[in-house]
Amino acid sequence: MTAQEHDKIIDLIKREVVLSIGCTEPMAVSLCVAKACETLGTLPEHISVALSANIFKNAMGVGIPNSGMTGLPIAVALGAVAGRSEYGLEVLRDVDSVAVERAKVFLEEVEPSIFVTDESDDILFIKVCVKVGNDSAEVIISGSHTNFSSIRRNGEEVATNEATKGEVATEEDLELSLRKVYDFAEEVPLEKIEFIGEAAEKNVAAAELSFTGDYGHGLGAMLHSGVAKNIFGDTLFTNILAHTSGACDARMSGAMVPVMSNSGSGNQGISATVPVAIYAVANDVEREKMLRALVLSHLTVIYIKQSLGRLSALCGCVVAATGSACGITYLMGGGFEEVSGAVKNMVANLTGMICDGAKPSCSLKVTSGVATAVLSATLAMNHRVTTSLEGIIENDVDNCIRNLTEIGRSGMSETDNLILKIMTSKES
């Protein structure tokens, strides 16, 4: 692999592995609202927010940072009164108690209209229209969580294709395979991937925070406690599950804690990072080996998401845990054969896990994914790998990945519609 190829892959990782505060779907909505209000130049008297079904689904039931509240209305209001678009997915970084009170007043006075739209075929689509007097602004985010595809003031385009924090919707002509992902992680000069260490620091810190308070369903804190360890054991396996689920508990309940996301998802970033980091520390793995394992994990996730898409009916924890399975296998001393085996074991096990929106119970799915990752890695290291005679598994590991993503992208599309119907028609 050439130095130029190395640099293109590093640029790709840096675009996809970025800091985020709060769940990325409502944060993308806050970001779009903030940009619309900035374009308008003042707080609006009227605001409408049109969302693709997948954005709506993932923003309905999740905590919004520092607000103590859940869901889209407060995300919209905080984006208007305190959001700063220059922060990207950290758009609500400056939110405090004063901002929350202003947002509550805004909701009473303005009453935003928030609805699902089918005006775009893009699964990730947000359109915010704001008005005050005779002035108006319209901002559209599509393709990726921070990609402003249209910005208009009083009907005139003022900017297009403006992405913040470097996230863009294209990967130029960069084609990945699991072999290329593995080779990159093995051979890239260490100084070029030092930045990935920040992902471990931030995401493990989020886990440690979760043990100090009451976040979400408290799964991580429970697994970390003495009572739970009497059942599950005081083991590395339990510690991996506790830290990964804990970080998810914290961010899903609205903790003001930054995490490194992957492909537009904080939970994916957590699942790709924390298990690898905890395993490395527990086994006194040298820093270089850990960094290479983290790159292998994150780039595997990016590779799979390229064909799956940013949002789908398939839970992103499946993809992210597949990345961590690769990273853990690498830390165990596995080579490409064993890493491929871990991927096949993951595809054979978790394909079909549904995404029914971002919410506190995502920590349960994260934990299931990570538990399966450790199991898949251990099996692969013992040369126990699912074969092409079994289900959707093929001899070629990249074909296995394509089977996974085709099921998630196309095969489960009707499932996605049914999930949204169920979610929006429940009695409170």
C-alpha cells in the first residue's frame, strides 16, 4: 500500500471518527436548527422541522444533553436558543441551566412543527424552515449528519455543500476490503495514527462517568458493582461489558460528555473503541498494538457502513461490535485469517438485530453486541469459524459483509416501516 493510500484512509478515518455530545440524530436536528436561526439572524416566530423516518425514529426517545428532557422538541428549542453550528455534532456544547429555561419558554411561545416527510429519498434528511416577519431561512442536512446540502435566506441560496467538522458524504475513489483494512492497520506508520488514542481516552472516560451517577437503565453501573460481579464474575469479560454499556448509558440519558463517534453514531464509536481499549489495558498490551487494534476496529466499521448506509433497520451495534471483534482478535495475536473468522462468526450470529430508535435501552443491544464480539474473537482464535454451508456465510469474508449489509439495507426496509409505525402509534 502506498503512502498516498495511507493518507487517503487516514483522512477517511478522521472524517468519520469525530467528537459528539449527545445522540447524533437529535444533535443533527439541533445543528440544522442552529444553522437556520444563524442564517435568519434572530430567533424565529415560526419553525417547522421535516425529518426522514430514520432521523425521526432515532430522535424520539433519547435524552438531550444537560436538559433533563427527552426527544425532539427540546432538541429543536436548544438548537435555536443556544446551538452553535460551528461546533458540528457538539452543537449544544454551551447548554446550561439558563439555556434550558430559555428553551422551555421558546417551546411555549413558538410551538415548533415537527413531522416525518417523504420529500427526499435520502434516509438521512432534515429540513428546517424558520420565519420572522417577512424574513425566512431554510436549511437542509442530508447524506451525513453535518452536511449542509442547502442553505437559503428569503428563497435565495447562500451556501451549498458546506460540511462542518469535516464530515462529508463521499469517499472519492477509495475502495476498501477487509484485507485492505487489515493491511493498513498493520503497516501504517505509527505516528500517523496516534490521533486514534483520543477515541479510547474520551470513550473510556464516558464509561467511568457512568459509574458515578444514575444514567439510563444503569446497566454499566450494575455490571461494575459488587452485587452483579457475584453473579457474572469479576472478570475481564464483565469489565468490558460494564464499560461499554456504561458509556452508552451516559450518552443515551443526556449526559454532557463528549464521545468519539463512528460513521455518525456515538454508540458505534463506543462499541468500536471501549472493548478494545479495556482488553488492551487489562493485558498490558503495548500502546502501538492497541492503536493498531483501534484503527482496525474503527476502519472495519467504516468499511461496513459504506455499503449499509448511515441509518438502517439493522442496529448499528452489530456493525460496531464486528469492528471490536476484529480489534480484540488482533490483540489476541490473530492474523488476517483469524480476523476474517471473527467477522464470519459475528455475521452468523447477530444479523437481523433491529434498530428501534435511539434510547436508554440501546445499552442492552450494545452489551449483546460486545459480548458476541468477545465470543466471536475467542472462537476464531481457536479456529472455530462458521462455514459457507451455514446460512448467509460465504468463504469470501467480504461477501459475508455484503450479505449482512444487503439484508440490513434492502431486506429489512419493510421492517423499518413497521418499526416506525409501532413506535408512533403506541399509547403513552
